[in-house]
Amino acid sequence: MNTPSELKYTKDHEWIKIEGNTATIGITDFAQGELGDIVYVDVDTVDDELNGGDVFGSVEAVKTVSDLFLPISGKVIEFNSDLEDQPELLNTDPYGNGWIIKLEITEGADHSELLSAEEYQAIIG
């Protein structure tokens, strides 16, 4: 199971890469493996201000639909449009070309719930 150490993680199986006041967010390798073949990604929250823990979209796999939860508060500024035609990027490259959104982080956003790679590994076993 791939969990890059430079990323932070959530208990809901999202990853977040923070660069300055911008964050890139996607789902973990573990999550895509549990979901199976992903056929659709729905994000209709671009330009919305959301709180950490809010649903920012959903991922549809062959057998299930799963909500996507925002790791920290901010404004959704970009959706990875490549996922419209290639949702399977979440399966094949979850930490690279399979990123889902970019977020402008709210000043003073709470990072305390974010997990290190080691802490996330302990949760998923």
C-alpha cells in the first residue's frame, strides 16, 4: 500500500498536499483499492467556501458511491478536469494525475486532525 510520507491523510481516506495557502486533495491508494473501478467523479463545489469535514463531491465506482470529505477549511478553486474523461486516474495514479481538487486554505484552518503517513498506515493496518 502506497502512502507517500510528504502528504497528510484523513481518517476518511483523503490525502492532502499543502503548499503555502493552497492544498491539493485526492483519495488514497487504500481508498481506490476498496472502491474498485472508478467510473465517475462528481465535484460541484468549485468556488464554494467549505469547512473541514464537509462533503465536497463524490466518487462513483462500479458497485458503490462514496462521498468525498474536505480535510481542512477553504475555498475550492479547481477541479481536475482530466477526471471528466478519465475517472480511472483515481485508480491508476491516485497521488499524481488522479488528484481531485485544489483548495485555497482558510487562514487559521485547523490542521490538527490531519494524519502523518505512519498514523494513517496504523489505521488501515
